[in-house]
Amino acid sequence: MINLNKISRKLLLLQRNELLSDTQKYFRKKFGRYIFTNFLIHYFQKKNLENLTENLFKNELNTFEKYLPANIENIVDIGCGLGILHIYINEMYQNKPSFFLLDKNTIDTKIKYGFSENYESYNVLNETKNILLNNGLLNEQIHLINVDKEIKIDNKIDLLISLKSMGYHYPIDNYIELLKTKCNNKTIFIFDVFADRYNVDLIKKNFKFVEVIYEESSLHSLKRLYCKGLL
Ligand SMILES: C[S@@+](CC[C@H](N)C(=O)[O-])C[C@H]1O[C@@H](n2cnc3c(N)ncnc32)[C@H](O)[C@@H]1O
């Protein structure tokens, strides 16, 4: 079972607000985002957060597992957050792939959610590393990349993942030129888009093949895409 310390609990709840308790959601509404993000987030948490977290990310993997190739060497995740998904992807692949995990490395003081050109950040890359090292990944498999510094990926990307990040909170254009230099026709892309901002026809301008594989309809509605052939 994964073990979450105080800081990783806070990050997880900011990254995945479906894990907030009803009491936390109530206080967020009542006291506002600043007080919630900086103080109240530490209280009124669900008791079985670890179990719920495991189930959440195993379910996420279920939504796209059948689209993954049998063998894989290099995985890139844009906006990886704590990277818990990769514990389960790593268990699938016995050949021990390399994980290039991109995120910012700060926690903004007021997390608003939504879609914007320059979206808030809420991650601590060292926490991502600790969680992965404590759950089966080897040090040499993990390459953490702070996107506010130089983004250096030496290898060709076999699988690009971005759950609830690129395309969902900020434009895919922020990364598309970088991806063109690191991907080929075989690269598989799994990423979420904010449905109000991106329809499938818009995405088809960037990829030869696009399929919607999962949807969530809420205030910030989501389409999960499986794409190939970056143009
Ligand atoms: C909703 S969380 C999702 C985290 C993770 N992908 C998951 O499925 O739990 C969005 C993540 O995107 C990161 N982020 C925000 N702006 C970013 C940017 N320009 N580039 C990369 N990551 C960014 C945030 O710091 C945060 O970790």
C-alpha cells in the first residue's frame, strides 16, 4: 500500500480534487481558495485516502491500458503530479521503462482550477521521486524535469501521457513543438482535453489518428484521447 506523508497528501488533494471530502469542499467554498490551499487542506481528510488513491489511479490506467503496446522503453508524462499512475504502469512492464516526468516545482498559494494560458502549479518533484522509489521504481528509471528550467529529453518517446494537465488546464500548443522533435509515427499519445476548448476536429489538425476513449462530464468536462501520428 502506498504511504502518503503530510506534504504528499496536500499535493494529492490539490491535484485530484475528486479525493477531497465533502467537509473539505464545504470549507473551500466557505473560506475561499487562499485559506483552503494554505491551511484547511490539512484537515477533514478522508480516512482511507491511501486506498482511494490506489483505486483512483488503477481505474485511470484501466481507461487506456488496452491501447498500450506490449513493450515500451521511454514514457513521458507532462504534468505528472505525484506520478502515482506510474507505479502501476511500471508493474505492467517487466522491461523497466524510463520515465521522463515533467511538472513545475512549486505550490501556488491560490489554486483556482479551470483552463488558462499559464496555469497554476502544485507539485514538488522530490515528493514524486520519493513515492516512486518507495513503490517499485529504480532510481535509474526516474528522470524528473522541472518545466520552468531546460526541458532535456534525450530519447525518442514511445508513450506520451498527460492526465488532467496538457490540453485540460493549459493549451497543448505549449508543448507541441517540443513533442515534434521527440516523437515519431509509432509514438502513442494518451491525454485529456477540456471539452469546451478542444473538439476532436481541432485535435485532428495535429494528429493523423484521434479517438475519444473516455469522457467525464462535469463543470470542467473532459475527453481522454488516444492519438497517433503527430503532424
Ligand atoms: C490536475 S493535476 C494532474 C496531475 C497528474 N497528472 C494526475 O493525473 O494526478 C495538474 C498538474 O499539472 C501541473 N502543471 C501546471 N502547469 C503546468 C505546465 N505548464 N507544464 C507542466 N505541468 C504543469 C500542475 O503542477 C499539476 O501537477
